[in-house]
Amino acid sequence: MTREPEIRLLPRRDRSLQRLHPWVFSGAVDTVVGSPAPGATVLVRASDGTVIGRAAYSPDSQIRARMWTFDPDQQVDAEFVAQRVADAALRRAALLSDGTTDSARIVFSEADGVPGLTADRYGDTVVCQLTTVGADAWRDVLADSLAALPGVATVYERSDAEIREREGLASRVGLLRGRTPDPDLVAHEDGLRFAVDVTGGHKTGFYLDQRDSRRAVARSAAGRRVLNVFSYTGAFSVIAARHGAASVANVDSSGPALDLAEHNARLNAVEPGERLEGDAFTVLRGLRDRARQYDLILLDPPKLAQSERHVEKASRAYKDLNLLALKLLAPGGVLMTWSCSGAMTMDLFQKVVAGAALDARREVRVVGRLHQPSDHPVPLAFPEAEYLKGIIVTAV
């Protein structure tokens, strides 16, 4: 019988695994037994030989293995992987059946026990990303499992994230199962419609992780002059306009993104608002110099800290953005500001915003915090899953 490949850990380097954290870093590995291929399932042993579980092996990544299971007796096979996908989707069933939305993240990688697979559902269309060699090794099983979910007609792959390079993988984009994606696909949410660009949009075509934040905007927009910075799809602006904003302005460096925002405004029969194309820092400085003021500013930049080593530089950029926004905020106005950088903790982000307020000479109060919604769960053993954080502040 062929011996199962395995990795054995250095002494005392299994502590995080004993707390059910799913990552094995390269520095924790003592020896590799056998010749496991990239993505192969390996047995994980502590230094004393105790079996901890089974993981997907990734020889080119600093995260050398990602745990599939902490049950030493559990075999990782096609049935196991397919069941993980089905269970994850089932946990979102209530969200997708309550009448508020037809779109949700149905698999969230390690948070759902399927490391390296992210899958978002828009009606009958699933858009997935495979970001690790472990997920890539089960590509056909994952595709079949997603296609087998009730009501799914299309499974499309958007495995074009830079993280694949760190896994030694090339980008892959295209149809996996079913029919070609509908070019007019929309996500329905709270009575509104938003275009989903499956083949060329950011991430999987729409930012499902901001669902709760969009509802916060709806509660705050009435009668306010709204500035939506890094507007992308314009979803915040559409919602603000629908809920009685006095005016709306969209800031984005991408002309096509601003076109998309205007398209979404037309889909929902609201005015698209002012279009401000350009670098956000430059546009905000120009608005400051013209003494413009807004009552509700939405500041949702892209990921600025790719890892912990980028946090210091990212913090300076977050501070500059929030400083400029606070300069534009009218007395009594509301600033909603976010970071989607996983390496940036909520505590640090609040300190950055506090520093911006101090430099802006504004008295600011935190009146709320924003997080990713329930379909982006955060296991207590895996805090890295909590990447999105937001703060709502008012200024005197």
C-alpha cells in the first residue's frame, strides 16, 4: 500500500492548529514525507507524531498547507468536498429566500471549510474564484457541486486574482458549467437592481460584502448632499438618491466605472448625479479648494494593505483620504469610511481616522460601526476572515 504523504511540524509549532486555525506556515514545517504534488491532500502531524488532520499542500506558498479537516479519521475525497459546498450553500438558504435579495456569497473559502474557493450567487448564476492549488486540484468537483445547487444555470470562473501567482497558478477565466452568463444580469437587493459584470467586473461582478453598509446609507441619506468616493458601481449613490438625498456626486478614476454607475441609476429610475472622474486624492483636494461641503460622505477605497508589511504605508493613505473627507464634511454631517484590508484591524483603522480628525481640527464622534454581512462569516478560530470594517462618524 502506498504511504499517504504527510508533513510533520516542528516542536511547539502546532499550537495554532490545536486552536483550529486552518493555516500551516512554511516556517512551522519540519519535514515532508513523500512527494505530494501541489494541491495534494497531506496528513498533518505534530512533532510527536500525533495526527492533527488533513490539509491541501501548497509548496510555493508561505501558507504551506490549508486544513481541510481536523478529524484524523476523515478522508478528503470528492464526496467530502462536494458536501462542504452543499452545506455552505444551505447555510445561506434563508437569506436567499427571505425576499430581500437573490444574491449572496454562498462559499467563503476557509470560513466554510473549502480553502481557496469563493463563490457568489446572482440569481441563477454562480461566479467563483479558485485562489489556491488545493482548490484548483478539485476544480471539476467544485464546478459540478456548484452547478448541482438548486436553480443554478451558470457557473463562471473568475480566477484572475493576483494571489494565484503566489500559489504558482496562472489566471483562469471562463465558463465552467451551464450556459453563457446573461450580459444583462442584475443583482436584486431591497427592491433595487444592480448590473453584474460577470466577465469583466471587479471581484465577481458586484460587492456583495457591502450589503449591510448599503442599508446604512439608505437610513442616512434623506435630505443630504452626498459625496460617494470610489463609487465604482454607484450602488451607494443609487440608494442615496432613492432614499431622498438632496444631491449625489460620484468620484472614480475609471470612466467605465462611472458609466456603470449611471447605468445603475437608469435601471432604478433615479438621477445619476454629478460625475467627477479622476484620482480620488486629486478630486478631493480640488473640492476642498473650492470650499465644497457635503452632508454625507462615503469613503470606500480599494484594498490598500495587501499584507501586514504594507500596513504602515496604507495607514498613511487612509489618513490622508479621511483628512480630506473631513475637510469637506459640513457641520453635523456624517462620514462613512471603510477599509477592506484584512491586515488593518478595526482598532488601528479607528486610530487612523482619529488622527485624520485631529489634523483636520474636527471634533468627531463614532456613532456606528460596519462589518461584512452574515454570508461572509468569521469563524472565531480564523479571525483573518474578517477583512471589511467601517466606521460611521459625525462631525461638529
